[in-house]
Amino acid sequence: MASRVWGCLLCVCVLIASVVSIRAAEGESDSGEYVVTLDHSNFSDTVSKHNFIVVEFYAPWCGHCKNLAPEYEKAASILSSHDPPIILAKVNANDEANKELASEFEIRGFPTLKILRNGGKNVQDYKGPREADGIVAYLKKQVGPASTEIKSAEDAGIIDEQTIFIVGVFPEFSGEEFENFTILAEKMRSDYDFGHTLDAKLLPRGESAVNGPTIRLLKPFDELVVDFQDFQLDALEKFVDEASMPIVTIFNADQTNQPFLVRFFNSPYAKAMLFLNFSSELFDAFKSKYHDVAVLYKGKDISFLLGDLEASQGAFEYYGLKEDQAPLIVIQNMDNQKYLKANVQPDHIAPWLKEYMDGNIKPFKKSEPIPQVNSEPVKVVVADSLHDIVFESGKNVLLEFYAPWCGHCKKLAPILDEVAISFENDADVIIAKMDATANDFPNEIFDVQGFPTLYFKSASGNLLQYEGDRTKEEIIAFIQKNCDKTVQQDSVKDEL
Ligand SMILES: *[C@@H]1O[C@H](CO)[C@@H](O)[C@H](O)[C@H]1NC(C)=O
Ligand SMILES: *[C@@H]1O[C@H](CO)[C@@H](O)[C@H](O)[C@H]1NC(C)=O
Ligand SMILES: *[C@@H]1O[C@H](CO)[C@@H](O)[C@H](O)[C@H]1NC(C)=O
């Protein structure tokens, strides 16, 4: 499902990676001349006519989409004169009419770009850069063969030493191993560059004599080169996934780390992140101790990142951390719970990680401070007051989850104010709001897939999501219909 929260989490991932400020403005991006606009009515027709077409699913409110728009348009204009022309298209996934299309493509963040081949029969994620020249170079490669033959030392020049390159070394270009390699290359071509050769001596690293079909992964970190000889498809894919992930992902201003950061933040595993000032004199000690634990827990469903304070502003905001807590380790587990060790020393790393792995550390919650004064009609709820105000108050509570950058939330704000004012004399009803970007809340209770999301908890504990129109009248009617009268000692006495 296309959703704004996911969109935003991904935005944050990209934000963390590129240290761009988080601002999603409203409004439609300008239509250019070369990017083809598609919608639910003409999508299939258009796609079926092309062997190769790129589709961007975007949302008008998403800032990253706006940044991409001029670059995408420029790339489209350059690629229109490629032979054969490469078509770049876009779909507004935020448009109600296109939501089914977006869900068919499992769009979870914006912008998401898909490469559709064979009239749409094969779909791949676009994993390339987001500026025009990068888009052009990446797509030119995608439209060619999945793997390039390396016949000479000159051909080997296509191996970029800064990224991962995967080479199949074969005694001949036939047989089941070669076929499986070709299938792998087709399947993973949007993630990695592939080549094949008859002569391992042409490759910049690794054994020059190989016995039988071998897949060799060249990478700019850790062991630099890894060979593998099991050509079962699943085994090949697993090998590439594992060998291509650094033992410790580095997060600093160096742009060449970006693809690894994106993979780190998108990985399904628990994430351990150590943030410190890379200029610190203890940096080497931290790095080596941290590397040791990363090696120790390799293959245990946890990935490791080492981040420089200078580059991590976005991550600090996202995880609700403060600079004076650095050096710190934060772990986000697979259930999205967070664990924090602030002001850590190199020697604390291994024992704390062990405590975490043993299940002896309590999760920590991101929360804004509980406001001293909460006298506006719409009450402010933060993570630390959610329990008291929403679950334990015995009141009927309408709670809005909002994001500060969300335009629809801004539009709703004065309406909620009016709703709150209309219930001001009803002590049984609370209208409240929570900044969902600054406060953790239990995801298993509140399924917040977009902003604003409104939940209603009745006095007796019924929980409902409000999905009606965002008008004062409808919201009031909804509350009146679903609200339970609380037994209020005082008023009962008064009536007696
Ligand atoms: C698809 O339909 C939309 C909306 O009617 C239109 O703006 C767009 O130009 C159409 N695209 C093509 C390729 O026909
Ligand atoms: C190629 O992959 C298929 C599917 O995984 C597998 O059954 C077959 O054994 C593989 N061939 C070789 C030579 O490993
Ligand atoms: C990191 O440390 C250096 C040297 O001590 C200092 O100049 C710099 O301001 C620090 N950076 C941050 C973000 O604290």
C-alpha cells in the first residue's frame, strides 16, 4: 500500500543518507515536456507497448519527489535521443484513482522508480542515482545486456573499483552454471554491475587460476574479493546479498557510501548504530572494538553502522537522540523497538551488545517532554503521556497523529480546534494530537499509515479509526455516536 508514513520513513532513510533537510511541501510538480504522465486509465496500454520503460511513482506532497522532478525531466530529454529511445514516465500515486495501481506495484515510499521490461512483464526497482547524469548513465546500462563480456585488459576497465562488481568466470559460456549466472544477473542487474569472462587473469583482484565455474564478487571494503562456486540460484542470491554488505557500514559525508547506507536502512534486520565524532582521538579504538562485535554477530540478523556526528543530524532527529549523549549506540530491533547506550566508551561496546543480545536491555521510547501547560482546546499528547491521557483517563479521546510538515494536517488543525471547542463543556471528551514524528507510539495498536490519522478511544476502551470526512460536523457526529458516558461521581451526586 502506498502510504505516507512509509513514504516518510523512506524519506528519512534517504534523508539520513544524503543529509538533506526534511521538508515535504505541498503542490503539484511542474509537468515537463519529456516525462510522460500516466494514470490508471492508460498505464497498461502504454507500458505494454514498450520493451523498456521507467515509471516514477510520486506524491505531490513529497519533498524528495520535488527535488527529483527537474533531474528526471532532464534525464528524460537526454534519453529521448538514445537509440532506442528510453521512455521516462510518472504516476501520481497520491491520486485516489491511481491507488490501486500503486498498491499493485507495492509502492511504500516516494519517489519509487520501477523499471518495466517486456511490456511490463518484468518489473525491477530502480536503484540508481537521483541526478540527471547519474540517471542517464544507470539507465543506459540497464537497457543493455545484464552482464558484459570481459575479453581483454581494456574491457576490464568497466570494473569500477569504488563499487561492487560481480564477475562470472567460466571455462566456456554455456552449461547450467552459466545459465544460472545469467538468470542471477538479469534478476539483480538493477543492484549490481555484472561481467563474465573466460580468463580470471584479466580481473584486478583474486586468484588468477580458478577451477571450474566461479562467481567472484569484487568490493571496495572488507576482504575486497570473495569467490563462490555453488551455482544453485538461491545460494547465488544469498551469497551476493551477504558478501555485498559491509561488516560495518560507514555513515559520513562520503557520497560513495550512499548505496550501502540505503541498503542498511532498508534491511529487515536489527540495526546497531554507533554515533561519535570521527575527529575524536578515540575514534580508532571505537572503530576496532565495534568492528570486533560486528564480526562476532555476523549472520545473527543484526547489521552495524558507524556514523559521524557531523553527518548524522537526520538520524538524531529521527531517533530522538541528543548530541550530548554521544558517543552513543542505538539499536532498532526488527519490531521497531529502540535500545540506547549513551556516553559509551570503547570498552563498553562488547559487554553492552552482549546484554542486548541476551535480552537484558529495556527498550527506550522517543518522546517530546510532557508539556507544562496544556490549556489549548486540542490537548498535546506525547509518548510519555499517551498512557495517562488516552488509555487511563477513562475519557472518550479523539487522537490525531500528525506530522509537522504535512499540509493536510495543517488544514485539519483549525477544524479540530472547533471540534474541541464544541466539546469544551463536556468533561468526558478529550480532543488531542500527537506529533508522530517526534514521539513513539505502539504500532500494534495504532496503524498509522498516513498523516493525519485519527483514532477514537471510547471511555470503555473501544478503539476505532476515524475514516470519515474531515469536517467539523462529521467529526462531531462521529464522536457523539461512539462516545460512552463516563460515570462521574460528582455529577451523579449533583443529580441526587
Ligand atoms: C494518460 O491520461 C492522463 C489523464 O487523462 C493524461 O494526462 C496523460 O497525458 C495520458 N498519457 C498518455 C501517454 O496517454
Ligand atoms: C541452477 O539453479 C537451479 C535452481 O536453483 C538448480 O536446480 C540447479 O542445480 C542449478 N545448477 C547448477 C549447476 O548448480
Ligand atoms: C568533532 O571534534 C572536532 C575536534 O575535536 C571539533 O572541532 C568538532 O566541532 C566536533 N564536531 C561535532 C559535531 O561535535
